[in-house]
Amino acid sequence: MSNQSRDAEYTMGRSQEETDRLIEQSQLYEDVTRRFFLRSGIAKGMKVLDVGSGAGDVALTLAEFVGPDGIVVGVDLNPDILKTAQARADAAGFSNIEFIAGDTRTLELPNDFDAVVGRLVLMYMADPAEALKHLATHLRPSGIAAFQEAYFAPYTVAEHPDTPLANELIKWGRTVFERSGAHLDMGVELYQAFVDAGLPEPTLHFEAPMGGPVNWSGYEYLANSFRSLVPLLEAYGITTAEELDVDTLAERIQAEVAAAKRPIMLPPHITAYATLAS
């Protein structure tokens, strides 16, 4: 996928349901992201650029890390979703977040950021290394580059004869992301992207939320993820809305987990961060 000449289509589509799903996603990966920011050195008083802000979840977490004396600037291509992000920031009482609609690769932004971060954003960019190289120009000396991306390859080892539904979902999910042009394994490709961008070799961690209890929120999240994917699943001829039956999907996944006694894994994420030379 590294030879793409244009950005991938946003696989999950644009809708209010997708915005709600992004918020669900953030709740499930919140601990992963918080540990990531703590390791990477995001701290009080910093000025941070959040790339691909979406519904604002990463920016809201960053605002806690940098405190009232810090600043978070969130950028996203979709101006409509930023209205949700701003409303959520206002409701949470944060006055240190600014959202800007546009492409971080072309916007005129200052070069005094202490950190630039992104979650699930490089996977949709035509040339992640080139994007990273440009984003790093907005960092001051000793600034931090920190990105969190999905890694779908481990899903192949999660397949099991006792979980036919999960096996099918894994296959369909990987196929639709691949067909949409996304960098399917951007997580593991972060190391190369950092190096090719001329950044220091990053520190990396691998994490994947898993669940088995009947009340685990991951079942509904998976169903809502496939709800967002239905248009492309049908457009690519992968499956149909009728076959997927998304309205009963969460219940069927949970039932399979209970019967097989095998927990289900959400898409693993790899986090990478590096500090520029002073």
C-alpha cells in the first residue's frame, strides 16, 4: 500500500452514527492512549497539535494532560464533526482547545508546538512518512512526535474453529479496509515512517483491548463499526446488510464468545513516539 498516490477513502464513512462510534472507540482505547501520552512525555503547559481530531476525544484527553496553562490545537478535514468536538470541549469546561477545519499538510500553522500527535490518521494518508516529515516542521527543538495506529495482521492468528462469526468479521473487516486504500498495517509501519521522515527511531508499544464478559461494551462497538462499514462492504461485493444483520450482531458476537469461552480482540494498536534533537 506504500505506493499510493492519493489519500485513502475514509473507510468508516461520515454520519452521526459514525461520530457516535468514534466516541465509543475512544472509551475502549482510552487507557491505551493515556498510557501512550504518559510515556511520550506530554505534560503540563505544553502546546500540542492534534492531527485528525474527529469528535475531539484525543484533544479532550490532551487538554487534561497539558492543563489550563497548556494549549491544544485540533485539526480535521471534516468541519461538521468539529462542531461536535467543540460542543464537547465546551461542555467539559475546557477553554484551552481550539479546533481548525483543514488539512494539516497544507494549513498555515506555527512551528512552536511542543508535540504533534495523531490517532488512526496516518493510515488514511497517501504517504505517511511525507506527512510525518511535514508535521514535524511544526515542532520546536526537542518536540515530541507521537502517533497511534491500528495493526490488523494479528487478527489472522485470532481466528479459531469455534468462532466462525468472529472469523468472518475479521476477514470482512480486513478486506474492506484494504479495498478502501487504507494502510492496513500502519501500526507496524510506524517505525519505517518515522525513520523515512528523518525523525529519530521511535519507542513502540503494542496493545489490544479484549473482552469476554456479557456486559462488555466492545460487542456493541464492533456492531456499530460494521454498521459504518455497510456501504463499502456492499459496494465492494464483500457481504450484504442482510447477511451481516447488524441489528443483532452484538448479541450474536457475545453469544459466540460465551459458547466458545474465547474472548474477542479489538483491532490492536501500536503507539510510537520520538523526541526531536534539541
